[in-house]
Amino acid sequence: MKPNQCRMGRAALNWSTQELARKSGVGANTVNRFESGQDARVSSVDKMRKAMEDSGVVFITEGETSAGGGPGVRLSK
């Protein structure tokens, strides 16, 4: 997960950084630092990603769509 995907995933779920932090078990400062492009522990990023995936976010890698776009997110059906 890239920082911009984290922001997009939160937006899709209508979650604040504090809500993502609470649901993933990491600190709000960790979420803010990661989304601003600073380093974060892989374990923290994994926890944030899992919390969003468990709530219906699907992470799309670069070129995964037929349009060949960049990385993104979508909500599962």
C-alpha cells in the first residue's frame, strides 16, 4: 500500500485518520506520518491495510486495470 492509496481507502470508507488508527491498532501519528510520505514500519502499514480490506477496500496495483492506470483502490461488491 502506498500513502496515496491509504488516503483514498480512508476516503472511500469515510474514515478519519483517528478512526483508521483505532481500527488498525496503530497510533494516529503513524497514520499521519505514513500518509505524508514518511517512513512507517511494515507491520504498521500491514495493520492499516488489513483494517481497510476487512471493511471492503480492494487495493489495485499499478497496471492492474484494463486502462493500465496507476495504483488505486475500490470498494468490493
